[in-house]
Amino acid sequence: MKPVSAEKYLSVNPYPGRGIMLGKSADGKKAVIAYFIMGRSENSRNRIFVEEKDGIRTQAFDESKLVDPSLIIYAPVRVLGNKTIVTNGDQTDTIYELMNQQMTFEQSLRTREFEPDAPNYTPRISGIVKADNGKMNYAMSILKSANGNPDCCERYTFSYSAPLAGEGRLIHTYMSDGNPLPSFEGEPVLVEIGNDDIDSFANKIWNALNEENKVSLFVRYIDIETGCFESRIINKNV
């Protein structure tokens, strides 16, 4: 399997939903994280990312238009020691709390299922990156219904030890637009990770997302040697 251009991959899909990209820069020095959200409804589009001490949270752009916060207001990114957790829902907190009690990433997610938003049953996608002392590894997870049947929760975890420089993986909630929305299928997509500076990388991903449906993007570069990081947020609502 050859890595594909994340820009090209995203640009031809009008609605991949929410997405997580994890990987290593081509020079092997940085762990790369990207998380984006999209929306079709007014409630989903009425959001921005705001910085927290160690991560981000979603927030209503116009509080007067917020209808149901249950599945759209959460902390997508939190840091636990040398591990960065990124997810598309409040399972970020589940992973943080249970891993802090010595459970694993996969064990933590066994306490959760897909979102209860029939008929879509949006998958819960999650990722975790460990990076310090010159070493890096990461894992991704998806919890989804059985082809739209909520009687069964399908659980998949993908682990990447010593990932190759210049490569990453992308997982997102939906294969494409539709009604109901079709859940992501298969293993996370192998994508190219170059040596762009963080602003250039963020702009490339942002510009590849569908103009009508994109809402917010978060990007973080972590120095694999020191653990120091820098982040960027792009919000459509400003």
C-alpha cells in the first residue's frame, strides 16, 4: 500500500464528518496530529475550537443558537503525561480518566459505544500518541454499529509502533455524505506526511475540506525528543 495525499483524499469527499490524522514528519523529528470537524445542521456548524491548558474544547459560536450540546460540546484533545489523546466526543475524558487508573487505551474504550444519534449511529473515533525521548508510537480506534444496526457494536483498534517518517494514518466518521450517513470502513487510510511547517500543513488540510461543511481544524506538532509542542486552530466562525 502506498501513502496517498491527504489533501487529494479529503478534497474529493464532501462530507467525511469528523477526522483524526496521526503520523510522523518526513524528517522524523515531529509527531503530527490533526483533528477536524464538519457539520450539516445549524447546530453542528455553530461551533468553534478554543484552547485549554493542554488541549482544546468545542464551544458554541453563538450561544443563543445552541440546541442540543450533548454530542457536539466536548474536549477533543487532552494530555496525560507524555500521551496526547484526541477523539470526536466525550470519550476523550473516558480515556483520560481510565488510563490514569492504569487501564489501556483499548480497555478504556470498551466502556463506550457509538453515538446514540439514530439513524446515523455516528462512530466514535479516537487516537492516542506517545512521544518523548526520541521515540513515538500511536494507536487509533473506531467504535461503530454493525452496518447501521445498533444491536451490535463493532470495535477496532489499530496500533502503530515506531511509525515510519513521512507517513500517517487518517480515520474519519463517514465514508461520504448520505442519509443515513455511512460509517467509515476498513483500516485508517495511509497518508503522506511531509516536512511542512505547522501553518502550511494546517492550511493545506483546511483548504482541502469542503467549504460548505467544514467547521474547525486543530493541528499539533510534538517534538519527539523533548515532548514540547506547538498548536494551531482554524475556525470557520470567527
